[in-house]
Amino acid sequence: MKFLKRGVALALLAAFALTTQPAQAYEKDKTYKITILHTNDHHGHFWRSEYGEYGLAAQKNAGGQYP
């Protein structure tokens, strides 16, 4: 009997946990706060080319050729 009660309780818990939540829609005149995580934080000084370039310009041309 304990196993049956425990099984029913687990089944109900799983059913409630797996149900979908209602979709949240945009609300007019509501203030929304967002966080933007910026991970491109090398400031252009992590890579130097043989031409004296730093950052993304040197990285872009590291595998290619100059015109």
C-alpha cells in the first residue's frame, strides 16, 4: 500500500511538473528589464599580426592573404 501511495504521489508530481506553462505575451505599457551578457571582451589586444595589426583585423587575416 505504501508503494501504491508513493507511486501515485510521484505520478502526480511528475504530471504537474511536466505540464506546460501558459505562454507569456508582450504587454503594452509594461516595463521590461533585460540583461545582455557581452563576452567579446578582448579589446582588440589579444592577437597581433606581422603587419602590426591587433584584434579582429589580425584574426580575420591570420588564415588568409592580404590583397
